[in-house]
Amino acid sequence: MVLDFDEVWKQVHPRCDSSEEEREHRLLFEFAGFAHAYVQAREEMQSGSLLDAHSSTLAALHHWAHIELAEITIKPKASVWRQIRRYHPGIHKLYEELTGSTESLEQRLKLVLLGCEFAMMDKLKTCTALIFRVLNSREEPWSYDELRAHPSLSWIEDDLDMLLNKLLSKGYIREVAVIGSNGSFNDLELRLSAVV
């Protein structure tokens, strides 16, 4: 099932009027979709399912376009490719490469996925600002379960672990071992905190 950000936003914050908070949620929502579609496309490429990889890559480009528009506070319309041509011609060029180039499908996918990979690394920290805000909202580290249950993040539960792993691998957040409530070293729990 494909989720629509506006529907998710109404469920998460039905009475919120903060455009900055909505923008932060939109960026995380679209980035999670971008990362998910990118990872799926890479896996499909490796397994030789090129048509499936094409579909996933197109979905990744669509989320990337939405990220670029959200960053400049423009709400994506149904005609997102017309919008993105004006505001970010590079993504539109990748879209044209994927959908209309004379190169082989595999070559087109490799090119577009390379662009997606660079964009993901470039946008990782800014698009996950909501996760950092939650992590910094208290002094003690957060358990994975606490983050999954947090009202600002529970709606992205399916992709949250993937995003946390990406943040860990880049050194933006860290795991810390915390002794459990009974004080035993046998009861260590890994928790997360932002790197200052």
C-alpha cells in the first residue's frame, strides 16, 4: 500500500498548524520512501529483475523530487515532473534518462541509481532532522522500541530501523550500552543517542 503524506500528516497531527513541523515530517516521510525504493531497486538489480528495478528506481526519483520541492517549501502537485523541471532540472534529466534513453535498461538503471546514492548521502542528515529532534528531546539515550513508539516517529515504523542504521553507519548517531533496571551487566541494552 502506497502511503500519501497528507493522509499520514492528518493522522499524526490533526490540529497542527506549524508549517515548519509539517515540512520536517514531509522531508522524513519522503526520504524514507526514497531510501526504501532505492534499496529495493538495488536488490532487484542484483537479482536480475530489471523491470522491477526500473519501477523501484522511478519511485525513488519521485520521492527525491518531492524532497527537493519540500526543501524549498513548495507543495508537490500531481504534475511533479513539470514542477521539478523548473526547480531541479538535474532530477528531471535523470527521469528522462531512465524513461527515454537509448542506452540499455541496465545502463540507465546504474546511472540513475548512482545519482540517487549521492543524493541519499547528501540529504541524509537534513531529511532526518525529526529523528534528531526526538533523540535530543531528553538527556538519556533512547531504546529502539521507544523510538518506534514515539508519536512523531510511530507512523514511519516500517522504515525507521533502516534510517537509524544509515545514521549509525555515517556516525551521526551512536549506540550506547545501558545497564538494565536490575543493575546487572547481563541485562545490557543498546540505546541510541545523537552525536554532539
